[in-house]
Amino acid sequence: MIGIFDSGVGGLTVAAAIRKRAPSVDMVYFGDIANAPYGLKDRATLEQLTFQAFRLLRSLGATHMVSACNSVSASVILPMLELFGVYDSGIIEMVGPAARALKERLNGRMIVVATPATVDSAMYQKGFHEAGLEVRMIACPELAGAIEFGEPLAVIKHHVDTVVKQAFGIGCDTLVLGCTHYPLVQGVFEQSIAAHGGGIALYDPADAVALVALTRHGVLGTGLNRFVISHDSAVFRRYLQQMFGMAAIDIEVATSATTFSC
């Protein structure tokens, strides 16, 4: 079973990409909404939250872990994999698949927009450099939280416009969405880019990550979808309904690593 971990709703974009590629694979998803957003947290806190989430997913039967949170992937997972040299483990992060996929299909000036935790880790810069690509970074402190907690569209547009203006100011051919929350408002990015003159392509790493996860895990299973969150959220329920067609009752709210209530 593939376990998918995110600070909240953003990782649903990766889960949807996995499900699209493999209708029969078994998945369990944990969104740590009680502690969201992750992008403003320090590394020690992210490490603690990550290990708690992995223990929970293991207890639910996950054999392969997808860190669908870029802040965790860059600040915790990649440094851990580098330290222990276990890149062929059952842990899949976001940075490597994105860099490898972009090397194969795109070139030109690339910018990654991400949370401060992801930017400060420098792992995107390092991962892209190892793939022979140069990348600039833009930190966006508030956008992931605004999406997670259902802020008004005007607030979302303000944060997106700020990023897009910076990208045009730096010079950009491809804007990489370095947080899994951002593809949920891809249309807002597209509108803002068009309003500023166009010419910037958007890249969502979700499908590249899904491909790596399925290559390591395999595609067979019963098609199980299990969704667990650490705090109830109308926003999460709405996106799950939109993306998976699942009713609110299908979501479990975790009160501990082993106790759930619907």
C-alpha cells in the first residue's frame, strides 16, 4: 500500500496523479491539518511531525511512503536519504523526480516557487544542479496556508500576483510549482501570467512523483482509497469530493496514531 503524507489538502494532487496512473493500487493518505501549514516551521519541528506521520501510515499498512509536502521533502527527507544513502528505500520525495522530469522535457530559465522552509533548505537548488539544471527560487510565505484554510479568492490572487510579478522581473520560461497546494489554484496562476503578458509555462511535479512511486511499489491492488486527517476541514472535504468523488463520511479524523472517528 502507498502511504501519502502532506500537511493538508495539497498532497491530494499527488494522490490524484497516482490514482490516474494506477486505478487498482491501494493508497492511504494522511493530511496533518492540525499542524498546517508546514512551510513556516523550523526543521526540528518538521522532523518530529514527519516521523509521527510515517509511524501512523505504517500502522495503517503503508509499505511505501510519498512525502507529498515539499517542505518536508526538502528539509527532512532528502537530507536523511543523503545521510544514510538509501535512495532505493520505500520513501519517495518531491525534488528528485521533478528535477529529472524537467531535465528530459524542458529548458530555459526556471524558477521554483515554494514555501520558506523549502527555499531555505536549498535542496531544490542542489537537486536541480545535480540534474544539470540551474534554477532560481521565490519564497511565498502565505499562499499554501491561504489555500489550506480556504481564504477568499482575492487573497489567493494577491499572493499569486506577487509571485508572478517577481518571476517576470527575474526572467522566467518555466515556473515550477514547488508546493503541492499550488496546483489547486493553477488557474489563478495562468490568469495572472496571461495578464502580465504570457510566455511562462507552469510545471506541476505531481505526475513525475506518481510515476516514481508506482515504479517502486507496483500498480496492483484492490483500488483502496483511505483518507485520514488530524483535524476536520471543510476545505479538505470539498477538494476530496471534487477530485475523488468521495463523500464526507469517507474521511477519518485521527485523534491518535491508532484511534479514529468519522
